Amino acid sequence: MKFLAVTLIAHRPDPLTGVLKPTHDRFRDVLDSALLAEELGFDGFGVGERHERPFLSSSPAVVLSHVAALTRRIRLFTAVTTLSLLDPVRAYEDYATLDHLSGGRLDLIIGKGNGAAQRDLFHVTPEDQWDRNAESYEVFRTIWRQDKVTADTRFRPPLTDAEVWPRPYQRPVRVWHGSATSKESVDLAARYGDPLFSANVTHPIAPYAELIRHYRERWEHHGHDPARITVGAGTAGVHVAPTSQQALAAYRPVFASNLAFFKEAGLPVVFETLEDFVERSSALIGSPQQVVDKVHRYHEQFGHTVLHLHAEAGGLPEARHRASLELFQSEVAPVLRRDIPDPPFAWGPVLPAPPLTQESARV
């Protein structure tokens, strides 16, 4: 199993002190989190994309480019790239550039995105967002694969023998499809034989498991090899401590702050108490053994081979969050890496096989 540390770069007052950090300091936190993720042995670091309060993640390509310059090994993920809002040509240019700068360490997770405010900002409607997402992805993936592109598009000017630069480093970049509550992203992933990343954050396990089962069915319907199915899954929170009592006590003010934020913002509240949140959500809050057991329970229904954790403290004291991630990597990750297989592809740049030489052809 592979592990990602992911941030949406939320910018909210600290739940304990009420202090709101300056934007500049908040971005420095993200860079520190990326360096910590690489230091602790995480396999990937992801930055989301949001264009509304309270997030500062409107430009993940820029943030990840800076992360690429500071790191050497860790793979870089978008979580997610909101293609329903973006011009696919411009998105390709940004991410192809980042891919070169990072030496082919980029993976993309795409999706239509959430939130009415960012839809309004880009003049995208609930009725056309899925069509925009599908069209943008089809154009994006074609540009990545072809030197000249012709596309009769609805949501941007058509392309006729268009050349887009730079040409890519990875051939092609790996694209995951972020899935939350709708079948559209699942169907798009299955159609193209792409991996799926379940949000797995807001609700109990059942609706996410149903979508993953649908993905597997559509995957086989489209004639893809079942052995190549790849699923990732998110988590609603993380705090690993030596005992469950310590984990609950440390996380309680974070949960209370998040609950108040959801109610103030008019968002649906699914878990009214911390105990219910720990029991029925995907949050990994408890002792190392409790966390191992919970990931196994989810794996039984998802069959996932990639798991993302929250990269940032989110209200926990920084030292306590670091201790939690260290405990995860020392006592949880080794067990899950042993028990759950890796994805069925190499965890590295997607590059074409070198051409056969006469000597290698004879062998």
C-alpha cells in the first residue's frame, strides 16, 4: 500500500487560539508539511484545488512546483484538478511544465470540483459541470498524447491541428479520477481505464463502497483487465497516539471546531459527536492497532491500494501532529504495506519503453 499526505490549504483561525495566520505564513506551513512528508517516507504529497473560502489552494501547479524544487523523491499529486472550471489547454501547459520541472514525479487527480461559489466564479452551472469535466479531460488527455490536436469543443474555442507546448515528459502522465458522490466521474474513469480515487470523507462507508463497486463493473464492461484496477481512498482526519484515550482527547477540540464551521457555513452535518465520527467515518483516530484494523475494514469493501492522510495539523499542535505522523509511519504503515498490495504499476515516471536495439532484439 502507498500513502499520500494531502492538503487543501484551508485558511481558518486556529481552533484553540482563534488566531488566523497571515497568508504568507500559511503557505510556508504547506512547504514545511511537504518536506516533513518526504522526510517521514510518505509516497506522495498532494495539493487540492479550490476557488472559494476558506481555501488558498487556487493554484496547485504553482505550489507543487515550489514543492518539487524543495524535494527529491516524493511524488506530487493534485487533489483534485478541477477540470470542469479550467481551459484544458492552459491546464495542460501548466502541468506539463510542472512535470518537466519535477522530473516526472507528477500524478493528477481530476474532478469537477465542489462548491457553488467557485462554479459562479467561472460561470459553470450544475447542469453543464459534468459535461465540461468530461470534455476538458478528453481534450487534456489528447494533448498529452498527440503532437497536433483537432477537437470540436463546446466549452472552449475548437482546436484545429493545434500544437501545445511544452511537449510532455511523462508519456503520458497518470490521471486518477476523484469521486465523491456521483457516478459521472466513476464512469469516466472506467471508460478510459484510469485509476479511481474515492473522496471517502463526508459520509460513512456505504455510498463510497457502492461507487467503487460500480467502477469495477464498468471497468470490466469496457473490456479492461481486472488485474489493473486501481483504487485510492481518502480519510476524514488522522491522529494516531499510543492509546485511544490520548487520541480522542487530543482530537476533541479539532472536531468541535470543524463541527462549528460546518454549522456556521450551512453545510450538512453527518457526525454530531466525536465518538460517532471516529466510529462511522473514515477518520483514523486512535491507537496504531485501531488504525490498522480500520484501514483493513475499509480495504475489505474498497480493495484500495493507496490511502491519503491529512498532511497538516488542522488545529492540532504542530508537535503533536508530527508525533502522530511519525507513529503512523513507524507502527501503522509497515503493517499495511505488508498486508495490502501496492498499485499494479511502477511508482515512478510513466515513460515509454526504450526502442529495441539489434542486440536486444536477438536476445
